[in-house]
Amino acid sequence: MNGVYAKMESCLRSLREKTDFVPEVALVLGSGLGAFADLVEDAISVSYADIQGFPVSTVPGHKGRFVFGTVGGVKTAVMQGRVHYYEGYSVTDVVLPVRLMAMMGAKKLFLTNASGGVNPAFRAGDFMLITDQIMSFFPNPLVGANVDELGTRFPDMSRVYDPALCGLICEAARENGIALRQGVYCQLTGPSFETPAEIRMLGRLGVDAVGMSTACEATAARHAGMRVCGISCITNQAAGLSKTPLSHAEVQETADRVAPLFRRLVWDSIARMGREAEQ
């Protein structure tokens, strides 16, 4: 058996000793956005540390646990904090949580993150619907022996972000009066913020927002057959566009400021995803 898949099966067995929850939607909460998990109804929480072999988040503001319950009446598995490549984990460990939620039964993946605005029109506190991604500067999580149990060796990435799910997020934003930008997201390794020269390069490549997560998770999810959508919270203007030095404290401060709008947008979007399944 593929070693990567064997590890995932081991994690699933460990998790199933604690809950038999089968989610419809999987939600990953980015830096500063974790408070959304406190809204989950009929919640059951499982610490990552209590799942045998599961990678544990070390980033400030990431609680490091699953919260299973309902969001807008939809059975949802919520990751309250993710793990990152820059923490020293292998890329296969970084995407293990997303693959695990797929193995639990989740068909839809809703990714969120805190990102830097590369598009000069973006301002701190904006939300951006991710319409496409660039992962050319980050290790592909599918390198190595293919996990045949999850997907094909050469998965198509023409539409990483599902148009129908993106449409539901746009509807939720419009009906709640929330401004929603759209654009291309690029994942770099971190943990250092980008240089002004790197930001100028990314801008010329058509990137609108940059961060240290998400794209590899979306790639692994599409490989596993999940439908994917995502929102970036623009927490700062990227290097060279901002007059002040970049810091993680600024990321958390901006995320806290826009948290009420974020909660409304994500809640309503997931509720719509549940209604879509009923139609």
C-alpha cells in the first residue's frame, strides 16, 4: 500500500474512535479567522494532537483542532487552524488534513486564508473570491507515487475553483451587502514575507493576492475529486505597496476587524451549498 495513504488511513481510524461524523462540507479557517468555529452548532471538537500521526499547527492564532457540527443546517467539518509547509512539515503532511476530510465523506472544500494584496486596488480588509491560482513556486503535493485510492496520476486543473460554488459565494456576498473582489491567488513557501521585487514579479504574472497556504490544499482536494472554493481576506498590502513593515500582528488585527462580515459571508455561503445539494 502507498505509504501516504496508509498514514491517512491510520489517522482516519484514530479519528473514527472519537466520532463517526460524516461532513458534507469541509471548511479550513485561515490566520485570524478561527473564531468562526465558535459558531458551529451541535459541535464536537477533536484536537489535532489527539489524532495519531496527525500534523499539529504551531502558528499563533491557530487553535489546532477539528470542530464537527452544523453550519446553516449543513454538516460541516471545520479546521480551526491549518498546518503550513514553513513549519517544517512535508507537503504531504500539509495536505493530509484536507485528504482526511475527503475520506470522511466531504464532497466540497471551502478554503479561507489571510493574504497580502498584490493588486494595487486592494485594501486591507477586502475579501477576494479566489477564481484561480498559481502554485509554480511551491512544491506540488502530488509529487511521488500516486495515491490511486484518491485520484488519477495526472489530474486536470482547468477549473480548480468550482464555478457553481463560486457563484453561491457571490450570491451570499451580494445579498448581505458585502463587497467581494475576485482574483488569482499565489502560494509561496514563507515564512518570510515577500520582497518588493517578488511582488512586482507576481503582479506582472497576473497575481492579485499572495499567501503561504491554500493552493496546495486545493490541488490535493481536486485530485481527490472534491469541489473547491475559497476566499482570501486581504489583511495587508504586499511589500512595496505598503508604507509600513509587514507583520503577523497586522494580519491578525485586520482579520479581527472584518470578522463579523467574514462570519456572515461564510455562514450564508455554506447554507447555500447545502440547499444546492437538495435541488
